[in-house]
Amino acid sequence: MDYILLEHTWMTMLIQGLFNILDLYLDNIDLFYASLDDYFWKEFKSFFGERYLEMKNFFKEKLKQLNNNSLKNFNESIQTLNFHIIESVKENPHFKEILTSIFDKDHQTPRDLRREIRQLKRENKIEEWKIKKEKWEVKKKKLQELRKLHPQLKKKKDSQYMTEVISEIERNFLDFLKKEFISLGFREEYIETRFMDPFLKIKKEENNTISSPIVLYKKKIAPILYEIFLEKVLNYLVDLNATFVLLNLKARGYLPIEFTMELIELKELMEKSEKTENLKKYIQIRDRIIQKFQENKEKIEKLENLEDIQDKLQLNYLIFRIINFFNLEYLFNFTSLKDYLKNNLDKWLISIPLISLKNPDIYFCGIYLSKYLGVNINEVKVKSFLEELYEECIDEFEAPIIEATDRIYYFLKSTSLIKWHLSEEQLLRLVQAESKFFKSSYLKELETSQLVVILKIYRILGFLDKINPQHIKAIVEEIKLRVTPEGIRQHRDEIVSSEATYYVLFCNYMRNTLEDLKSFNFIDTIISRIYRNLEFVDFSETVNYDLISEIFYSLESLKLFNCIETKEMILHLARALFPKEVVNKIRQREEIGRSSAKFRHFKVDRITGETIY
């Protein structure tokens, strides 16, 4: 499988703001965090053994043990490290001889030896340096011979081995924990999926920071555990199958009485409030979307076979953005689409007129889908196409950024995907525009999202402070005219739009003016639009693009409300989903986003809008 399961990462991004509300409202939540630590720390000690918990270089010692040159332990070591070469060893005795000769009696790895050689040279210990240097030359030849014998090891390095060691130990511990969660009342499938969160994946750059079991627990495992139980607390508040788990935790002595009483009082407030149903619907958004996509799995996969190139790529792009939002790729077979992208570059590497943010240019859809589906395409040919497109755009439009905003936006996103960097002079030609294009009579004809994208392009390219301030002011004033008590419109006289809502929210975040939106109630509208659009969307050849686009931009808006951890955004969520007592208490709080809050804190880049993990 080419994909990583991310749905719970994205679920956290949709309820991170709710975690903040609990953290700010419940005075005794730190006792709850500490109690969970005590509970799982007991399990951690029983798994590792107390004497090893804070042992420095614990994982390096494990690596040395696994690199033991004892032939009788050789196969076991290889299997533990997931080298996947057991059969090669059995079939090729010479291979075994070479591999076991790489490590010394003191289990010194090639990487350790190279470090020692550099240190000896720095200390001017010439004789010792010569001996070690000769030793390294022998070892290097053995490594080269080994890599020739087995291609899988060509790019393997000690850091990769270390990553595998830590990952293997982490997986074993999570398997150990899974049984404990099941005994508490959690469903096995739920816990298995939670433990697939990519946050738990050990990255090579983390090898030097994760030196002991205690660090592994605090940095990688504990944040996921806190989130699992905070979700149960939210479910308890709206009667969604959480009581049994919390009672089991209480029976084992790990639910503090002070926190329990406070939680009961909050539940009583919820029961008296009309906000309970709002919170319940909000929490269930993810499940409703996954259910809709599961029920329409066959229909969605059939859309890959549409004959019309524009429908095939634009529609699959939009649907894939939602699939990717929750990373539900594992539910679908994209073989047909991947084959099409790989074998028909000349057909889809084209630009069409009349594109928009919800109907992107065909070539961009192809480049985006290729990247995220792992399809290799000829980037030299793609770059050549983009170079021609650039010249056409400059020749065709007097002010490309205004007259062809969406086209320029997707062009720039495409250059980013293939890592082609334009010169400052080339970029200036795209963004220059005379004053006539910033008159109110001209700007009022543009969509709200287009106006924001103009500002976003200026910001991304670093030109926002270099453009005539009166031009920027004219765009901002026109955007403000689209914000109404009913919601945010794409044009002055049109209905409320989820796409426009997202872009105006992001615009105010980008410009640090979120305070301007504090009197508007966006959350209720967003929730109702998601449920309404889910009800009417039909994944057929005649599917309504607008409905899919509305769902996607509604989710993106909720991501902003949760991941922009400012008082304004947290209060927006609290006013829509919790009783006034909760809102009032949070309003009085001076500290927002407490450093002691134990869950993960995803962020949104203020310039690009991309998620920061």
C-alpha cells in the first residue's frame, strides 16, 4: 500500500479546538493528564523494565546487540531489524560471511568507526588513526561487496538501521498497550487504526533525540494516548458510548475524583443547554463523511473511467482532496487512474479556458494527482510545458494576476510541485498591474475567493509590501463588502458560499485581523452545510461539482477554527458548541494554548495555508 493512514490525524485537526476548550474550562484536567501518565507509566515499566527507562543510548545498545557477529543469533537479528533478506542469507553462505565480518567483536558499527577516525585525526593521534583507517578500508570493501550481492541494502545506512530498531521496539510496545485498551472497553479496530497514526512513525532525524524509552514515550506515544481519552471525554458529554471506558478507568483508580466531579458538572450544563445537539453533530462529522464514501466506493472508483478528460481529472481531483483530507485512500483502488496518469501525459498536459478554484486547470489536476498517488511522470516535459504556458500568459494578459488569477495560482502551485523556481523578474511580470484594475467598478466583478487569492499570491511571492498600498486597501475593502450577517458571499449579491467563507477566514488570519470576524457565527452554518451537502451529493457521472467543493471548503474552514489557536477562534467554537458558562470562563482566561496541554497542536502556515505538523 502506497498510503499512510491519516484519518485520525485529520480528526485531531477537526477537534483540536474542542480539546483546547476542555483544557481551558476544566480546572482539574492536569490531574487527569497526570493520572493517565501514572496508568500508562506502570505499563511502560512492566514492558521495558524500570532500570532501562532513562538509560542513555538505550537504542544504540540495542543496535549493537542486534549487530552481534554470533552466527547462531544472525538470522534472529536480521529478522528483528526487518532487513527482509533471510532467504538471501540462507541461499548464499558468502553473503552471510561478508555481513558478519562487517562488525567487530566490540560490535562497532561502520558509522561508529568513521566517527572514531575523524576524532583521532582531530586529536592528531596519527598512529592510531592509521590503524583505524586501514580497518575502515577493509570494512568499506566488505560493505561494497555486500551491497552488490543484495540491492536492498544499497542505500541502507546506520541511521536507517537505528530507525528500524526504535520503530520495532515502539511497535512491540503499542501491541502490548492494545490489549490494555481493549480491556478498558475500546474496540480493537479503533485502537489499531489510532496506532497507525503517522505521528508515531520514527523519522531518521529523530534518531539522535530519542535516546531512551522515557523519551520515546513522552515525545511519540503519550500525546496519542491523551487524545484518545480526550475524545472519550467529548463523547461522554453528548452520550456517544464513552461511559463504560471512563467507569473502567475509574474502577482502576485512574480517574481523579476532582476531575470526575468537574466533568459531571459540565455534562449537567450540557444537558440543560440547546448546544448539546450541535456538539454531537460536530463530533460525528468525520464518521458521516467516511460512511458516505464507503457506501459509494464503487461509484467513486467508476469515475476514474470517465471518457471526458476534463470531467475525469477535475472530478477525481476534487473527490481525492476530500479522501486525502481524512486520508481514506486505503478504501479505494486507484489503479485505473494511476495507469491513465502514467500513460497519457500528452493528453492531460493541457490548459483549458474558464477555470476556477473549484474547477482547476487539467494539467494541474494531473500533476497533483500524480504526486499524491505516487505516479512517476516526465518532469522535464512538464517543466517545458509550464515554460510555454508562462510565455502565453504574459503575452495574453495585461495584468495576469488580476485577469487570470486562478490560472496564475494553479500555475504557481504546479511549479512548486515539480520544484521549479522562477526568477524574481519572471514573477514580477506575473504580478504587475496598473491602477485601473484596482478600481471598485472592476474589483466588484471578481469572486471573493479570487480577491483573497490575489493577496495570497502577493504574500507567498514576497511582494505584498512592495505593491501600492492603495491597491491592497481596495481589495481588502471589496472583500469586507462580501461579509454579511448571513455569511460570506462570492459576490456582493450572491448566496453564502463555503469556498468564500474559507478564503475570507484565511485572509483575516494571514493579515492578523481575525478580531474583525468575532461577531459572526460561522460554525452553525458550516455544520449544517456539510450535512446538507452530504445528503444531496451523488457520486455519478453527473455529480454536482459545487456540492463536493462546498464539503471540501467547509472542512478546510473547520481546520482553521481548530488549528489557529487564538482566543477569537476558540471562542467561535465555544459559542457554537458549548453553554454560555463555558464561553464566559474561557473569555476570562488570559492564557490560551497552555504549554501543559498534552495533546498535539497542529498549526496553519500564515502565508501558504498549509498545515504545520
